[in-house]
Amino acid sequence: MSDIAIELKGIDKSFGLVQANRDINLVVRKGTIHGIIGENGAGKSTLMSILYGFYQADNGAIFVDNNEVEISGPSVAIAKGIGMVHQHFMLVENFSVLENIMLGAEEGQILNAGIAKVRAELLRLEAEYGLEVDADAIIEDLPVGIQQRVEILKALYRGAEILILDEPTGVLTPAEADHLFRILDQLKSQGKTIILITHKLREIMAITDEVSVMRRGEMVATRKTAETSVEELAELMVGRRVLLQVDKGVANPGKVRLEVENLTVRDSRGVAMVKNVSLKVREGEILGIAGVAGNGQSELLQAIAGIRKAEKGRVLLNGEPIGVAGEADPAALRRRGLAHVPEDRHHMGLVLKFEENENAILGYHDDPKYLKGMFLDIDAIRADAAEKCRQYDIRPPDVRLKTANFSGGNQQKIVLAREMERDPDVILVGQPTRGVDVGAIEFIHKRIIEMRDAGKAVLLVSVELDEIRALSDRVLVMFDGRIVGERSPETDEGALGLLMAGVSETEEAVQ
């Protein structure tokens, strides 16, 4: 028997004038974890969508277990033993785990018998692969790490021998990512084949057996992971040497531009997510907030930006108060010099159905330079957007393209260009490189440092501890809605990790 699980030969795929895949050849061996890396827009997800049947190739052939197959849709892929866990989960949020597992795979007309069978099989899969989940829990009540387990269980329930994971750690905490890797190792030990799409090179080095590199729609290299390095892979991805360390000088902080005093914020459930938080950010410095997702960082940024009402406390922008009790107007705050790069670019940063040039002015559309009398000056808007595309290397540089058709990294650049080019005094930056490839990360980090060096006050929130330590001049750690410590970015990663888990040398830090 062949040891090849999947072979792709000569795969081509175009969308209009854009060729997403060009003459792709790929071999994935059985019982291995095979990484596929590349910049945003390199064609990775398109290639896997062809393998899973979402798209059909213009040319080329697909072989599964050495047999050529035509995969006309996901149902055919599933029948061939291929399952896929998407970057944005395909779950019905108000259904239970059990209902999501069986959705589309119901058997017979007597539903209760089908439910009992699914429950029994689910328990078997959980035990075999260490994927414990409460079968009766409602999806929207589960953390993202558990939701991802449900997606994996759903694929395994349908008989997947080959599992494709698209950017699986993009929404996970470091602890959740470590647990996922243990699950993938277990799947591999049981003979499953894993294809891992990611832009995180450390993950590739830690978990894969082989790695293939894509660049601008082409497959440029395949390496045994043990025989390559982070530096070589980064250079293959981008086509040039990549600066993997942030290059920054010493900060020269000036006067306080943003001050938060005793702020308390509740979420939509009435739960206090920010508890009596105080901080100051000075011009010419980056203040980083480290913490595991869900410890109040999101609500803190939203309250400062005027998006979420605070229960008590106050915020001062350039010495003048922001109405955080509900009267704050985000548009007025932008005019006062506050810019905001939200954590969730899809739901808060962009309107995906809008063209790139429309998103490039979102929130700033009343600026006189975009107006011609009472009407928008479309030519001026598009010219301004084209210049931002040039400055921020947004690909493709097509200002008429729907924003949904840009890769995640280029969508993030659209948001950054819009906010940074307004010359703000204070910029709030949430998860600046979530779901972004190594080349775009280098670019975004440089822009954030340039903002600091231009005298801007930068408040940075990231769940990536390496990013916080590399960019910040001072680091605050949040746990359970409170600031539990301030540290230098040179502080040992283990010590910061303990603070992030609520463990400290002092009793005060864990109250």
C-alpha cells in the first residue's frame, strides 16, 4: 500500500484576473502532520478549499489513497475521508454540541434513536482522542477552544482520516493552543493525517513532520521540518530575509496623553469584566497589556473608545474627560485625536461587503477632503485609498475590490492605514497581528514603532506574549479584570505567565 494520503498535481485556480493557485504540486504522507505556510493571500486556504470541495480547480488532479478523485463538493470530500476545521467555525451557536455533531448526518426518521447513537459514538471519540466536551452544552456558552474541539469531533464523527485545520490557533490562548497540539499528536498516533495551515512558524517547528511553503499562488518549497529553520521558512515565505526581532530604540516618553482612573465595566450579561482599573499612557511610549483572552482587555479598550458604557471611573484624553457613562461619542473622540484599531476587524473594524476605498474612510467620511459640497468626492476617496494601498503594501492594490475578498493580513492593513494616517495623539491597538503572516507582522510592528517614535501614545493589547514583550516599553498584566502587576518587557516570560494566571509573590496581586 502507498504511504501517500493526498497528492495534488498541477492545480490551477483563478478568480477573475487573480490567479490564486498556479501549477501546485503537493504530497502529504499518511500518519503525518504536514504544515502549509505562506503569506496572507499566498493561496493556502484556496488550495485546501479545492481539496475539500468548496472550489473546483481550473486544471489539475487530486489523488486520495493513490486513486484519482473528483471532489465536486464537501459531501464528496467527507465521503472520501477528508474533514476540515475552518478558521471561522461552522457551528450553529444556539444548538447544543450533540445537535451540531449530528447536523447534516441524521440517520433514519426516528430522531430519538439517531440521537442515542450519536451520543454513544461521541463518547467513544472523546475517550479515544482526549476530546472531552459536554454533549448537552450550548455552543455560544463554550469558550473558543472547546468550540474547536466540537469542530474536530464533527469531522471525526463523519469518518475523517485526513483532517485539514485552517489557522487553528488564531483564536486560541497559548494554553488552549498547547492542548490542541496534544490532541493533534494523539490523532497522529492513531493513524490520522493532519494538514495544518498556519502562519506561525514556531508552531510549524513544534508540531509538523513536513512543511510546504507557498508564495503568491505557487508552491516554492517542501522541507522536512527537522531539516529547516524558522529563518529559512520566513525567507521562503516572503522571498527575502525577514527581520524576526523587532528593531526599536529607547523610548522618550513625554506628557500623559491618556489616563484611566478606577474604571469598572460590565459586559452584556452584567458581569464585571474590568474592575477598578487605573493606568496612564504617555506620548512617545507603548504601554502593553498582557493577559489571557477574556480577562477584561477587550472591554477596557471598548470603554476607552466610547463603544461600551462604563459603570464607574473616568478616562481623560489630553487632560479632558471622556464621557464613559454612556454619553461618549466615538466620532467625537476621533476628532479629539483618539484612534482605535479594534481586536475584531470583521465585526468592528470593517464592513466586509464594502469596497476597499469605502472601508478606508469608515468613520472619517465627514472629513472635508472627502467631500464635494454636500456629497462625497468619490475620486478623492479612491485616490486617497490608492495611496494608502501603496504606503501599507495592501495586496491586491485594487480600491474597488470588496473587502471580504482580501486576505486577513491585508484587511488588517486597511484598518491600520485608516487609523494611523489620521495623525492621532492616542491610538488603541487590539490584537494587531491576529491571523496575520510573518511578512505582514514585520510591517505592522514597524508601523507601531513609528507611531511611538512620532510622539504618539500607544495602548497595545495582545494575547501574544512575544509581541507584548517585543513592542512594549512598559507591560501591565491583567487577570480577572484587574491590573495585577507592572513589569519591564525584559521580564522573564515564565514570570509574566504566572502573573497572567493570577499567581504572584504578593497577596495584593491576586485579590
